[in-house]
Amino acid sequence: MEVIIKSDAQTGSIAAARVVARLVREKPNAVLGLATGSTPLTLYKELIRLHREDGLDFSAVTTFNLDEYIGLEKEHPQSYYTFMWENLFSQINIQPEKVHLPDGMTQDVPASCAVYEREIINAGGIDLQVLGIGSDGHIGFNEPTSSFASRTRIKTLTQQTVADNARFFDGDEAKVPHHCITMGIGTIMDARMNLMLAFGTGKAEAIAATIEGPVASMMPASILQHHPAAKVFIDEAAASALKLFDYYRWVYDGKPDWQKDA
Ligand code: F6R
């Protein structure tokens, strides 16, 4: 795992955006895996800026989102479909037919999940997957004890995740759906690169366990230790519980510029 500690969320997100932008320039038909939530918002803002000011071209890019709540219409203000169109897709030149999110309103969840997996394969697999991390260590909505071999499927959110996400639902936990469709950990591990972002002290324990703890299904993100190309962009607050904090800094600072964005 490559650990990149930046002073704050802004500089961390811009550094992560450079990696995404480099891939899209080198491979215009790249397949991106995307996340929702608070964490990637600044990354998406930077991608929009690069599109507007530097001509970063998304016209041939395909995207697959990690997850979607079950029972929310696409048009629901808190659906991840709405989130992605509001915060990224409507502001770049992506082709709507190249955008994919799990269907939270499907009447046949297993069949719909199988189709999603097939669509990822048919697109050539995910080149770069953007990930946040839950305070309980989830990636996508793969909560603790999720199988490392899991594929896209229905999951039940933990009470912790329901409480964490209530801030998007007027602070009302009763409004947060308890079920979702999420890519599995196996699906995420198949991405050629995984790019995780985490900011703030609320993520410090999960980040320390992910990077320096044992690989365990109780900390789903720890499986990234087995991924051949996983980068973790964190701010100093999220890095505050890392034992090797100084070492990660020293490694990154000593790299040539071309390697920092690769
Ligand atoms: C979102 C997702 C989740 C979030 C995680 C962190 O698509 O898959 O794993 O990345 O819950 O959420 P924030 O960024 O809101 O702290």
C-alpha cells in the first residue's frame, strides 16, 4: 500500500485527482469506479476544474459506482444516482449511457447484481476505483465480516453506518435505508488500481487498522494490503494514529514528481 499524507483534505484530494487525470489522459476510454459520501467531493470538484480549464476529456470514460440504497428512486435527493449527477456527471462531458450505478429499485436484486458484475467485465474491468472508508472500516458498503470474495449483492448497513449517514437525511436515522446494493470486496479487489481517500480524526482508527493492522474481515478495508496497486490519500488528522507516520512522509517526499501521479 502506498500511503500519501497531505496536510489537509484539499491538498490530499488534489493529489488524488492528479492520479485520476493522468489515467484519463493516458487512456481516454478508462473505466472508473466511483464513490459517494463527503470524502470524494473535493476530488470531484478538482476533476470538474480540470475538465473546464485543462480540457480533461471524459467523453469516452465509463463509470461504475460502488453502491446505491435499496428503495430510493433515482430522483430521490439522497440517492447516489442524484449525488453523482449533482456533484460530478452534470459538470463534465461524460456520456450518460456510459454511467452505471446499481439499481436500488430493482424487483430482482440477485439478477440485477449479476448484470452489474457482467457489465463491469464487458467494459473491460475497472482501471481505477475511488474509495472512501467508513468509521467501521467498510469499503463500498461491505460492512465488517463481509467476505473478501464477495461480489455485488445486497447488504444490511450496520447501526454505526446508519448513524453516520443520518447527516444526509436531516439527521434522522429513521429515514436512512437499512439495505443497499454494493460491489463486493472481490469486485473492488479486481480493479487494477484502488485509490482510497480519508480525511479527519473520525477516520484515524480505521485508517491505522487498515494500513498497519492485521488483514481481517472485521476491518474490510485491510484487504487492500493484498492489492498490488492501492494508494491511500489521507490528511494529517486521518493519519494521526499511524505508527509509521514519519516513514510514509519520508517515502513520498523522496519520490520524483512523475512517480507521485502514477
Ligand atoms: C460511498 C461508499 C462508502 C463511503 C464511506 C465514507 O459510495 O461506498 O464506503 O465511502 O461510508 O463516507 P464519507 O465519505 O461520507 O465519510
